[in-house]
Amino acid sequence: MTKGSSMSFAKTEDKFEYFKDMFANQTTGGKKMKFHVGISYNHSLNSYQYVDGSMPISADYLPWDAGFPKLAYGNCVAANQTRGFTVKYVNIDCYDYYARYICEVIPCDTENYCADIDVF
């Protein structure tokens, strides 16, 4: 990861659609890839939450694939591209299951000064 970057997560439908478009044509061995959406289950809170600690909407309203959520499969949530652009959430093991992810960096602008950027 780049200095100052973090895992990106889809808190909005627009960002989720952007992620879907990015991964639409990504395959490994002809199989569609799963990608992390930045949500995991917190057993202490008995709820799903985003990587920044904020709570997503109720698990009942997340776009789960048929038969999910299944905590027995793992605490992390990944988007699984089932066919075409149809994407549903599934549980995966956070440490033993390979899934892609997207990193993001806060842009340098008047709101976020970046002293280590070279000026031309």
C-alpha cells in the first residue's frame, strides 16, 4: 500500500457500482473474482461494521447472495460476481481466502495539505 492509503469500502451505491465496474472483467483462471467491500462482523457488537468502525445498514438489507449471511464461512464480507454484472455479498474468511480489494488515498487539495508532494 502507498503511504497514507487505506482500503476503500463502498458505503454508497455509487461507489459500489464503481467497484463492480472495476472488477467486471477481472478473472483468475476463467473464474470471476470476489472483492472485499470493507465490511466484517464484530462479535462484541453482534453486528456488521465497516473497516472505519462505522456501522453499515442492517445485515438484513445488505445485498446477500442466496443462503447468506453465514458466519461459519468467515467474518469478512466480499462481493461475489455471480453472472454478468450481478453482484451479491458472501461471507469469507478474513485471513485464508484470497479476494481483491481497492486502496484509496485522500487527495491533496486545499482541505488536505500534503507537505511531501514535489512542486514543479
